[in-house]
Amino acid sequence: MSRESSPESTPELSRAYFATGCFWGAERRFWKLGGVISTSVGYMGGVRPAPSYEQVCTGVTGHAETVEVLFDPSVISYRRLLEEFWVMHDPTSLNQQGGDIGTQYRSAIFTTTAEQYNDALATRELYQVALSADGIGPIVTQIEDATPHPYWPAEEYHQKYLKKNPHGYDCHSSTGVVFPSLVK
């Protein structure tokens, strides 16, 4: 007798894509969140199919280093992922995070649903108010539908890089401004 799983026992998982500069540190921040099922790093937003890291680093492919997040929305909301996204890097820095410079290090969100798109816009507005109150300039994060932007997984040595190299380069700077809903 085979056992079939009921729809109630299998959670419906969602997918999200975030670019915050170098993908190593961002991936670690996301994989540590409860409700995140898996993460991987890759490239999105460019024009060349199946780009290599070396090609992306030249800037000619137009890709951004991106983290793919598979999550259980019954445990963690997309909005919570966005809150983490906004504070883990400097979204006001154009094509650079700290010492990492180039279009591959731009801040971007590639949304998979209309609801994700709306949430990204709404949280950007909330965070901009907090940044402006601290005298920090405008957010330059690109927010786009993921559909026309295939996700190309990065080379294996980049996957879970900071798990393999715990003392490796985290490569993130931030504004230091807490997301408004995280303030107690």
C-alpha cells in the first residue's frame, strides 16, 4: 500500500531573488533565517546566456551577483526577507558595495509575483523614509519582474562559499539604519 501525501502536508514554497553586491555574505544572511529552505548564488539581469564569473566581472554581460532564496511563506514572509535585504547592504550605493565596484555589485530585486513586486516597492518607500531621516540619499535599487531575467547558477566554488570558508570575505557594507518595523 503506497502512502500519498496530502496537499496540507506539503508546504507551498516560494522563490525570491536578491542582489546586494557580492553574493557570499548575502547568501549566508539568508540561509540563517528560519523558514528559508535553501539558497544558491548566481547571476541575473544580464544579456549573455550562462555567463561565467569571469565574464560577469568584466561588466559586459550586465548581470548582477544574485542570491536565489527558496522559502516557506507559512514560516517566513517575503516582507521579512525584504527587511533583511534592505539592511544587509547599502541600497543607496550605485553599482558598488564597499570596495566592490561594478554593475555586477548593484542592488536589485527580481520579483516572481505581482505581490512580491508591490511588497518590494512598499518596503523601499518605508526604508527610504528611515534613510532620509538619517540624512542618507535616495535608494537606487533596481526592482524588476524576474520573468525576462533567467537565473544562472554560479560556479560550484561560489555556492555556500562562507560555509566552506568561514573566515572568508563577507564583503558587505550597510547604511547602519534599521528597517522601521524591526525597531522595538
